[in-house]
Amino acid sequence: MKYLANNQNKYFAILGKNPSQGARSPKLWNRVLKKLKRKERMIPIDIKKNELLKTLKKLNSDKNFLGGCIAVPYKESICKILKKNIPKNILKHQSINCLFRDKFGNLTGCNTDGLGAIFSLKKNINLKKKKILVMGLGGTGKAISASLKDIGCKNVFLTNRSSKKKVFSNVVNFKFLEWEIASCNLNNFDIIINATSVGFLNKNKAPISEKKLKLVKNKFFFDVIYQPRITRLLKITKKNNKVINGEFMNLMQAVFAFSIVTRVRDKTKILKLMSK
């Protein structure tokens, strides 16, 4: 937090456990900010769990901090901390990945993960009448589930290793399946979305056993992870299924977030600059 105390310039930040170790948003945001000849820059801020509330209070009082992004694993936690400032229609989805100032100058937020995921899915597959499984109900999984609901998808099923998050299924009115049941019946779905963090920065881990994955054929796998580009999940399933990673989703959520936080409305221009 020394940077915040000494900083005299307006800035954006990505908040998380360790975004300094490879978060993509600073590169994407700073590329566009430079092209638009703006002085602000985005920085990564690593935060320990026990310092989260203290950090949010400092950022809220630091008027040079304009907003930014939230990375793993604080999308749900920060949503709870800022709940008094977050609109009810966003708060009900229990997760935010985007921070900005409201009309009173206080920090508020929304979630662009779901929008990015839908863009990525629609680019690769027709979602109409598809039977979809969302694996993992952390911040990203909740955002994707909510966005699937918003665009009218009805045949969607949710699963999570811990059944504690089963209650979220009532928010979006989708059926919850126990993890073991869902993972043993992947061939019953057209689209399988991995919204867990299993496999992130680790080429040797997958959320489901190799034995089960090798039995799945002619399905569409979407792994929201983009580091590594080919996760263990995708490596195993790509032989018999169509697969995509989270790279384009990550790009699109950044486009939406950048537009919201900076108030640059031309998303086509933002996408073009981020893609270069």
C-alpha cells in the first residue's frame, strides 16, 4: 500500500490475492490508456485476506483511485463489503469484478465476467436449446450463470464441490446437481463450462478426473482459465470434443469493465486497441 500513500496521480488498479504475478488487465488497460493519451495507469495490488477490508477503506478514501478490476479470490468478498453501495439487481448475483465511483464518489461495482463469457460462447456455438452445465459457483461461475439466465437460457444446471453454494441456484432458478452426479454424467450435457480455478497456473490439475473426461465425446468444453492457454481439462478433452479457453472471455470482460470505469463508450474502439 506504499504506492497509494505516495501516489499523486489518478490511477486504476486490479485487486486480488496476487495479480502482480501475471494478471492480464494491467497490460490491456494501459495499452488503451496510452493510445488514448490519458495520464492514468492501472497497477496490480496484491492483498492478503485479513487486509481486504482495510485496503478497501483506504482505496475508497483515496480520491486518486478511480476504480478498476477484482481478481480471484475476492469477487464475492468485496461485493459483501460494498453491498450498501451496490444496486440490488447486481447485488443479488453476489459477485463483482469491476470497481468504479458512483455519483456520490463512493466505490461501487458490477460484474462483466458473465458478459465476456456470453460473447465468447456465442462466437463459437449457438446457445439455443443447449443443455448447459456450469461447474463452480465462485464469483465467475455466479456471473456466468446470471448472464445465461439474462439471455433466456433455461436448460442450465449448476454444480459445486461444496453444496453450501447450492442456495445460489434459487437466485437464478436453475437446478443444482451434486458434484459427483454432475461429473459422472457429462455426456448428458451439450456445453460444459469450467468456472472453477482448478488448473489456473497449473498444467497438471483438472477439476474432473482424466478417467471421466476421456469418456466424454462430441461436447463443447469452455474453460474460463487462460493461463495456461491449454489447461489439463482442455488437453484431455480436445481429442473428442470442441474446446475453448477463457482468453477471449477475459478480453471482452476487460473491454466492458474499461468502458464502465473510464466512461469511454466506444467499445469497438476499446476492443480494437486492446487486441493490438
